Amino acid sequence: QVQLVESGGGLVQPGGSLRVSCAASGFIFRLYHMGWYRQTPGKERELVASISSPSGTTSYADSVKGRFTISRDNDKSTMYLQMNSLKPEDTAVYYCSAALGIKVYWGQGTQVTVSS
């Protein structure tokens, strides 16, 4: 059974940091391209960052470049998103995604709220 489980979300003040994790199981994690998306009510889900397989090449949305860092640990089948210098506009539900060919898997999401 394929599972992607996000964790680490929460409430943080503007300028603060947070790391969210995505634990994968039920598929060969190291073969899959991984990504973090986020969504706010009334808006479409947007790609925040991605990390490819096998090269580990990373890509970021312009809005988070220089502040967020995506990484993966294939031995632990886990992906991370380190978020620094957080802004109120980063508030969203963050989802992890795994993709290989036509196969795409999603996690259930974790809420990140940036507010004073």
C-alpha cells in the first residue's frame, strides 16, 4: 500500500523556520521524482519545490528561492522541506508528491501557518 505521510507543520512567526517531512512507503522511493506543493483555499495547488531521481536536481518556485531547501534521504525513504525566513503568504497546506511516468502519489497534507 502506497503511503506518503507529511509531518512537521505548525504555527510559526514571520521570519521563523520550519522543516516539514514526507515519509514514503509502498513503492521504490529512490526511483521517484519528488515534490512539495502547497494550496490555500480558493486557489490552485502550486509547485513549491522538486527534486529529481536519480540526479537529485532541485527546482524552486520563484517565490521561495533562497528561503526553502528541498532534500531527500533515499535510505530513509523520506523527503524534507526546510523553510526559512517564512512569510505570512507561505501559509498553506503543504503536500508531498511522488511521480514516475504516469504514476503520481499524494500525501494528505500538513498545515503551515505563518502568523504573529
